[in-house]
Amino acid sequence: MKKKIELLMLSVIVVAAVIVVVLTSGGNGRNGIDSVEAAISSSELKKEITIRNVTDEIVHFSIKSADASVSSQEVSLEIGKISHFKTAKPLFITFERAGRTDSYELDAGKPYSFRYDEDDLLQIYEGSHGREDAVDLAPYVQTPMSVVEKMLELAEVDADDLIFDIGCGDGRIVITAAKKYGARGIGIDIDPQRIRESKESAKEADVEDLVSFRMDDATKIDLSTATVVTIYLLPESNALLVPQLEELKPGSVVVSHNYTIPGWEDKEIESVEMEDIAGSHHTIFLYRR
């Protein structure tokens, strides 16, 4: 008899537990589980789009999803600030540029930055800033190898030189300098992927003993030991580096791809125009400290 009572009580407890589960899941156990799974799935799919303002003005823009039922969001992005957007799908950004309205699609999970183009007009670029404590100086664009070789030739690089490449990308400038001239080199970038690629390329080229790569904010590094500095940045980014460039030893050389260094007009000693194998035009500016 005692065992029957215990079994009956156990059955009652089990039934009560089932009722609680059903009630707390909204009357349908499977629907409750589905809701949780959907929430987790939605959270996992969302990635962050970041937009940094690297200009010297407040940038006004609107941003919206592809869902027509969702209204656009108006944003005023302060100088030097970053806007963050969580999304599982691309977003569409619209802003005024040169008296007209421009629209672009932004991919989920990627960083972007507002900056000025070569005509000093507002533009948005896919960037590699990655960190909020470091300045994103330029979007990643590879320098053609023919231009790399010309930059090193103009700088008259030799085995006694220490080259700093600011925004080193895949490391091709310092790696080429090491292989061709035996020069030492340090590549600086804020994108960890670029740093990894550079280290792998240096290993493949067997110049690991001559070059190194650092993930760092270029506006805060000490360039005083460099004899050659190479840059492929935009004018406003070049201007940010002037305080460090002024610390270079007299006689040190700075080579800039496509863009001048504001305030260094009196230090420019040569500019060379050339075309790469694809027919694209390039200008190389040579400065001496």
C-alpha cells in the first residue's frame, strides 16, 4: 500500500511538472522552444557595421535596411566618432556629396569610414579600423609592385636603411626592400589580418630576420629611428602624421604614393608620374627631412 501511494505521488509530481512546462511555454511546448531557438539564431546571424568619421566636419546621413516596412534612421556623426549598427543583412546609406545625393550598400560585419577623396569631396570607404583607440588612416588598397620598386629606387634604399611602412597592408614594401636591397623594415597596420598576411609573406620570402610587423596606431608610434618612411594614405591622414615626420633625423626620406604631405611643400625634392602594367596612373612624391 505504501509503495502504491509513493508511486501515485510521483505520478502527480510528474504531471504537475509537465503542466508547468506547457504553461510557461505559452500553451505549446514546441512553440516555446522554437521561439528560443529563433532568438538565438537571430542573435548569431547579426553582425556589426561600424562607420567612423575621419573628416573635419559633422557628417549627416540616413541609413536603412532592405525591409521597406522599416523606416530609415537619421544620423549626425561627430568628428572622430564611430556609429555602430547591428544587422544580419546589408544596410543602405544615403548622404549628400557634391550637391547630389549618393547611396551605397554596406555589407554586414564590415568597417567603413567617411573621409575625403582626391578631389576633397566627402566619400565613404570600406576601412580597416577595427579598433576604436586607433586612427584609421586609409582604406586598404595594394600598391602595384612596379610602383613599390620605383618608390624604393627613388629613396635610394640600401642595406643601411631602416624603413617604416605606415599602413603596410600585405607588407610588400618592406619585404621587397629586404629581398632586393637587404634593408631592414618595420610595417605598421591596425588590421590584424594584414599583419598576419605580412608575417606569412615575410616567412615565404625568407626575410623574417630583416623585417617585422606591428599592429599599432600610426599616429602614436616613434619614427625617429627611421631613415626611410613610405606611405600610401590620403592627404588628411598624411597631415596627421606630420608631428612624427618632423621627428625624423635630418636627411631622412619620406616617399608618398599618390598624395602630397600638407605643410611639407618646402621638403618635396621630386615627384614622378608613372603607369602600372594595368595602365593606371600613379604619382610618387619624394621628401627629405
